[in-house]
Amino acid sequence: MLLTRPRIPALPLPHFAPGVQALGWMAASGFVFAILNTMLRVISLQLDPLQVQFLRYFAGLIVMIPFIARVGLRAYSPNGLVGQLWRGVIHTSGMMLWYMALPHLTLADTTAIGFTGPIFVMIGAVLALGERMVWERWISALVGFAGVLIVVGPSLSASGGTYDLIMLGSSPLFAASALITKALTRRDRPEVIVVWQCITISLFSLPGAVLHWTWPSAVQWAVFLGSGVLGSTGHYCVTRALGAADATATQSVKFLDLLWMTALGLLVFGDRPTASTLAGGVVIVAATTWLARREARGRIR
């Protein structure tokens, strides 16, 4: 008798066009990650970044345990382990470069370089996954990137040197991780991909965390558990977005992340938005809204 794999209960959602679903999931992930990054920015000032990286993904695995226990381990076994391992290696490598460069760059430089990621994803999706070059998505992504440059341009400095290149090196790695995720959605459910991301990155990050270990306080443990919930939620949203439509369809909306971070910076750290932030925000929203309307009306071809 053949054993069937237990099914993970699906989340019931209203029906929208695939492109709109992808944009919605990716926008939601950006908002969740903005909250997560705000929390991690605070705790990274208290603990070593490599330890923070490990505990953030280890906590994500802990919060998934009740869901795994509900349906059993077999439901979360992937259809092939190689892709999951490669994704873990590549994503961990990108995060290590990111943390290596972070102390040596201004926040504006980091933001500008990080927003090259969507462009790398779109190029990779065309070259590696054979997705069509849909002009509306490319126009929206380029206009959104222009909006980011409007925001961070006045603050950019050329003092980063080598560390600018190191930070830039993390962007194609994160893009490659996203493209592998897109490929994995063809054979595994989003919940399975999220769990194995937590497992692999926790394992690959552990050696660096051990070398810089400081035992967290009770409050810090609570923050990490909260980050585990947010991180798993955010990656679930990303995986649903990549599973709903082409990877190229999801990238322009990622520029909305800058708006979320600006709002949280004002609320949490008292960072007032500049005129360039507001102007760039208008450009980003306009580009994303235009693409969403065309996706909803089925005009993308």
C-alpha cells in the first residue's frame, strides 16, 4: 500500500488575479520584514550580529514546531533536499556579507545597494527560469528604483570603498536565494520551504554564532521569539508571492519597503522623513499602483 503524504491545511483567501495576489503577498512581506528589521536593529546593538542571525532563524524554527506537530514531520519533508540545502548555503552567504559590510557603511548607502536586489531577481528570472521579459514589470521596477535613488541620493557617500562592493555582493546572493525559492514552489508547499529555510540557515549560521556567543537575557529571548514569528510569516508571504506568479511580477512592489522603514523610523527612532523621502515615496507608490492596476485588469502580456 502506498503511503500518502499528510496535507498541510491551506489558508483560505479571497480570489484575485495571480499577478495581484503576488503583489499583495510581496507587499505584506515587506511590511512584516520592516517590523522585524526594526526589532533586530535594536537587539543587534546589544549582541553580536552573527549571533543575532543564528537566533533569529532558530527562533523561527521553534515557532513552527506546533504547526509541524499538528500534522506530523512527514508533511514537512521536502521533495528533494538538494535545493533546500543550496538555498540555505546561498542565503547564509549573503547574510554574512551583509553583516560584514554593515558597520562600515551609512544607512543610506546600505539602503541604496540593497534595492539593487529586485533588478538582479528580474534579470535572473529571465535568464535562469525562462520567464518572459514583460515590459510593464520592467518599467515599474526601474521607476521604483529611481524613486529609491531620489530618497537616498542626497545622503550617499563615496567613503565606503571596498565595503560598498561587499554589500553589493550580497544582493545577487539574495536574488539567487529568491530564484531558488521560486523553483522550489513548483514542488513544495510554502510552509515546507519556510521550515527548511529555518533549519538550513540555523545550521550554517551556528559556527559563527558560537564564536561570538553571549547568553541572551529573558527580554532578548522574548524578542527573538517574536522575531521568529515575524520572520516565518514574512518568508511565508514571499514564498506565496513567488508561487502565485512570475518572479518578475513581484519585484517592483518591494520598493514599498522603503516607505514602511521610513514610517517605522519616525515612530520608533524619531527619524523625520526629508523632502526627498516624500518625493521618492510618491514615485514608488505611483509605479507600484500602476503595475497593480494593469495586473488586475489583465493587461500584462
